[in-house]
Amino acid sequence: MEFPDLGKQCTFDGCSQLGAQEHFKLDDHLCPSRQDPSLDVRVPTCPLCEKPIPGPRNEDPNIRVNRHIQRNCKDEEKPTNVCRLKGCKAKLLVPMNCGACGLAYCVKHRLEQDHECQGRKATTTQQQGSGQHKLSALAAMKRAAGSKQQNHQDNRRNQSSTPAANRQKIQQLQSKANRTTLTEQEQIQLATLLSLEQKSKDSKNCVTQ
């Protein structure tokens, strides 16, 4: 070559070929390093989610991409001795667990505001749900107590009524039962009136005898 220093030389140890400036790249001058996949330092990209999939240099990128797709394009789980913040690779010599979410973080990300903790939000939502459940339970108890008190008042009212008024009420309820369905309160009232009428008849029979 008339000008041996013209252009640039390939930096691969097994090549060192000379080429013009536009041909110094591996793909442009048939570099032998292209025949060895382990020497390819490019990070493969997922064809589905288009995310880069980093990994060990000596690992086949096809296996890496296939494993990523089989996990539905989810990131690999971090080792337990690594900071749980996404993107942080700091190893934990002494794990520092967050009091809110319970995950382990490094010294730099140990505070809740440093790792955008979601534990506090989840706890607040849980407390709100628990409070609503308690309010619903109290409302149900009040309704049950009110219904019980109303039934007790109806029973006392039935007992204090005259026999003629009781018989008239029984006839009204029985007539309504033939036409439609009685409510639970009306059924209780009818049963109470029938019981009072039967007691009244029994007491009269005892006096007559």
C-alpha cells in the first residue's frame, strides 16, 4: 500500500486490518470477530416490547431474548442481596428494610421518599377500607336494634289492646295474607295476636271449669 498509515486500524487483536475511515468498523471490513458471537458486545433488543435486554457477555443473546419473551417481557427478579429499587445494583452487606413496605434497600435509598415507597399508600387504603367496614357494621347493628325495639313495642301494643280490637286486627292480617305476602313484621304481629287470643280462650275455659 502506498500510504500504509492512511485511515484507521481495527482494534480487534485478531484482526488489526487497515482500512479507510469509513471502513474501520467491524461490519465494514469483514472482521474475523464477527464469526465469534461471544465477542459481540451489543445488547439485544426484544422484538415485542423493544426494550434492551442486558446480560453476561459470554451468554448467547438469542437465549437471553427467548427467556425474556417467555416471562411475558417482564424484568428478571433481582437477587435478594441487591437493593430493591429498580435500576440500583448496590449489594446489601447489611440490609435495611423499609418500615412501610418491608423491602430491603441500600443506604442511599433506605428512606421512603428515596424509593417512592408504596407501602404507606397501601396502608392508608387498607385503613380506609377497614373504617368503611366498621361503619357498615355499626349501621347494620343500629337497624337490627331498631327493628327489635319496634317489634317489642308492637308486642306491648298488642297485649294492651282489647280482645275485640285484637280479633279485628287478626282478620285484617289474615285477609291480607290471602291476597298478598305479609311482611316479616306483620307475620310476627299476627303470630303474637293469635297467641294472645289462644291464651285468652284458655284462661276463660279454666274459669268456667
